[in-house]
Amino acid sequence: MEKVKTGLEVFLDAPPDTVKGKRMGLLCNPASVDSRFIHARLRIARALPGQLKALYSPQHGFFAEKQDNMVESDHLEDGATGLPVFSLYGETRKPTPAMLDPVDVLLVDLQDVGTRVYTFIYTLSYCMETARQTGKKVIVLDRPNPVGGDRIEGNLLKTEFSSFVGRYPLPMRHGLTIGELAILFNTAFGIGCDLEVVAMQGWKREMTFEQTGLPWVAPSPNLPTPASALVYPGQVIWEGTNISEGRGTTQPFELFGAPFISPDRLLDAVDDELMPGVVLRPVVFEPTANKWSGQPCRGFQIHITDKARYSPYALSLGLYQAIYRLYSDRFAYKQPPYEYEFTRLPMDLILGDREIRSQIEAGRPVAQITAQWADGLSAYEKRIRKVKLY
């Protein structure tokens, strides 16, 4: 199997003229590695001596050490390079002009996970805005979309539910790479910064992450494997509820449940048509942290048997509806704050549309709910044709 070459490695093979003699910054985290697990900041510092002047970190911290949402990380000094690290998930989520002062060009090497609510892409968008304001260039070093670039799924976010877990009208599973998203943000959503994307070599939209031949390094603490990333576009909805999404276990997002759930009863209540390509295996797990810590939770592990047929968002909505119906006395929505939103219900921000929650609660079949999204997805498909690099 031939390995995909990431934007980082393409950039290192032939650094573009646009960085010659320029002071550079790098937005990165532990997943910013080459195919031999060597970190991007070390490779860039070696290839372009003296040009790397500052580092920037997204949510979960420079070392991806912060477990949960709204756990801020401080600015620090990187022990390996001696460079300052500016946290973009602390006192601010948008870099100040002063934070970009040390650099002329901001390189971005982040592993996105193909899901609208994942905050790294909005950190990128805020960096692009400050870069436009300060006349700096942004170069995105592209990486694979680990849930594939050949399928999109879900409703488009409504602008009144815009937040740090969804700034733009994307579907839950957006089908783009981080480089393609940068182009979309810059053009369709009007950021208009000086942007360059270094494309990968050898990546095909239908590839699973395993088929890329690249190493998986967890981009955040609760996505330890490619399988956890594949279920995430659906399973992330539990963050808006009192159902455990498996945080505090070794298989976050693959596991879900609560002490009050009967797996057999739940399975009977879910429409079989929502379950192609997966097996729901009944489990009992005990989170060591987060919701229901130290208490046995009954639920399921999602085992993917056919990635091409599995629709993560539709399945998780079906499970949510069944739990809401069966356990209306025990099920609860998480209350604000959530990702720096202090009034709006977290579930509405995650779903990107209050109407979906209303329809789920009213018992409208999930197949009917998802059918309503066809026109929006079709318009989105047309819009992204222009930004696809592969």
C-alpha cells in the first residue's frame, strides 16, 4: 500500500517561495506528525532554520492533555524548541493581533475529524480572520478527513445556532479536508485572507484512514482511534444530554449508556433501518470520570461492520429518540454553559437547529426528519464542488 503524503510532507519536500526568509508560526498539536511520528515543529525548524518563531495550540492544549470541554490551557514555552506557545483555547479563542506579531506566515497543521462540531476548524477560521486583519498569510498543510470525503450527512446548521461548535452552515458530516474547509471559509463565507493550501498527494475521497498508511495520533483525548472518529458525527450528540458518551472509559463515543437504560428494551425501540453497517453490542461500563462516574452504565458499543452503509448521525438520532421516549422521567438535557454559550441549550447548538429536537421529542420518524435535509445537502454539494482539491 502506498502511503498518502500529507501537506506537511509535501511542504517539507519543497518549501514554497512564499515562505522564503519569512518568520513563521505553526498552529499544531500532538497529531501534527509526519509518517514517522516526528512532530511538525521539529521537522519545520530543521528544514527552515531560524524561521519558526511561535507556536499556537487549539482546544485540549498543546499536548492534547485537557480532557473535557471548557478546560482552558495557558500560554507556555515549548521545551523542545524554546518557542512561545500561544493558547487559542484560554483567555481567547481568536488570536489577538499581538499574538500574530512574531510571524509573517501562519502554518496550520491540524488533524480534523470531519464533523461540524469539532472546534479545530473554527480555531482555523478565527486565525484566518486575524490574519486578514493584520496582513499575514495563512498556509494550511492538508490532512485526510478520517471519516471520508465521499459522503456528507445531516442538516445544515442554521445561523441563529452559530457557536464555537458550529460557525457556518455545514452539515454534521461535512465531507471536506481541513484545507478544503479553509478555502470554503475564505470564499463562500467571506473571510478573504491571503490563503494557500498545500494539498496531499495520493489521498482519495473514499479512503478509510487505515488505507492512507498514515499513523493515527489522537487529535484530542477522546478520539483515541480511527473507529472513535467514525462514530463521532453521531455520538457527539450525547454531550448535550445526561447519557454517557463513554468519556472516562477507554472507548469514548464507541460506548454510550446510562444506569437507567435497559439495552434489550432500547434495541427493540430503534428502527432497524437506521442500523445498516453496524452491530450494537450490549455492554455495561463504569466511567472513571465525567457523567455517571463510578456508576455502572448499561448501553452499547457500536461496532462498524460496513463503513459505506453506516450513517452515524441518523443512527444516533434514532437512539436519542428511543431513549427520550422510553425514559422520559430519567433522560435530561445538559444545561448551559457549553463551549462558552451561557443561555442556549447545548443540544440545540450541537444539532445546529432547534427544530430537530422538537421533531425528535414529538416522535417524528428519523427517516422523515432526515428526508427534509435533501435540498439543503444538494445546495451544499454544489457549493463545495468549487473547493474540492481531490
